[in-house]
Amino acid sequence: MSKDTCQVTVIDRDKIELALKGMPSTTTLAETADVFSLLGDLSRIRILQALSMTELCVCDLAAILGTTSSAVSHQLRLLRSKGIVRFRREGKIAYYSLADEHVHQLLTQMIEHVQEC
């Protein structure tokens, strides 16, 4: 038997009830899983980290990542589809930024977590 699993079967109904009471809907959890799946890509994480510093256009992001504008645009489309980044147009240039403070906090906290492990 593994040391990291229970050696006996005991059900704590109070803890189960507490966990279930605070559980978001299956739809919300599925959408959350989709976002985390989307964030499981190094290029997208690098884009988000750059955008956590300042808003940037596609060309700026391509230069930072050392890739093409087309590749960055594709990644940004995916991130926009899940509401992780937003853009504003200024003339012919589209500037991208993180969608809100939640995204910034999630990224910052996860980086801190990884650095502490």
C-alpha cells in the first residue's frame, strides 16, 4: 500500500457536505479547466507575463517571443476567446493587455508558487 493514501475507509460526512456546498457548478468548473488548459502553453504564458508589465501590440509581442506576428495573433485569439486578454485599437494598431486584475493575480501567484517550490 502507498503511504500517501488512507489505510482505512472512513467517510467524514461533515467535510463532504462542506466541500459539496462550496463546489461551483460543473459548467463553471469545466470552463475553468478550459482556461487552465489554455494557460498550459509556454508561448501563451510568456505573452501574459509580458502583458502583465504593459500593454503591447502584436509586433512588440512577436519581437519579445522571437516569433512571427501571425503566430502571436493566433495565440492572442485563443486568449481573447476565453476573456484572458483584451485589446484596444489606436489607429491601425491593436494594443493588447490582460483582461483584468484576476488574470494578473493568477499569473503572479502561480509564478511565486513555482519559484518557492
